[in-house]
Amino acid sequence: MNENQDTQKSFLETVKFDDRGLVPAIVQDVETGKVLMMAWMNLESLKMTLEKKKACYWSRSRNKLWLKGESSGNMQDVHDILIDCDGDTLLLKVSQKGGACHVGYHSCFYRKTNDGKKMEICDTLMFDPEEVYGKKS
């Protein structure tokens, strides 16, 4: 089989899900290359993402499918899905509407340290999470 004969089925068969049926997905802005977040996908969320071209993940805390932006409106349009050499990690290249982070930043990686002690904010706040999700009690 040559490279041009690869099918969606062969891609799905290549993905190595862990013993919980999950695979990590790193999410990257297609324009800037900035890493936006990391999430988990199961077979169902991966199939839905491939079909709809909108990022869908598996929420381990809620134990259910999670369409990115279903609560906030901050959807991710998927341009490409890459798989690493071992088949156990995915990379989604997306166009991010609004912030990817549930605390309001463009990226979930919005804090940095230079000395291992202090952290500083290194990203742009895109929305107020209390306005989007309501106050946490």
C-alpha cells in the first residue's frame, strides 16, 4: 500500500488508546503554532472530530463527551490531525475561536516560571470565566 492509499480506517487502527480507551491530544493554533491545550480523546470523540471538523474530547472528570466550546462558544475548527511515530499521541491543528482555556486565557499554558518559584502570566485573557460559566461555589 502506498502513502496515497491510506484511509481513515487505517488511521483509526493506528491510534494506540491506553487501558482506559484514551489517547492524549495536544492542540495547536494552526496559524501561530502556539500550543493551546492538552485533552483526552476516546474513539467516539475522535470519530466525531473527524466527521464534524470540530474538536470533541472525552472529559475524564465528567465522564462524558465534550464538544469544545459547547458552554463557552469558544469552538475549535480542526484543520489537521497528526499522529506521532508511536501512535499514542495526537496533535490537532485548529482555528481557535476565543480562548481555549476554561479560566479565560487564549492558551491553557498561560503561566511561566524562570526560577521554579514564582510564576507570571504570559498570555492574553480572552474572556471572563464567571460571565461564561457562572460563579463557582
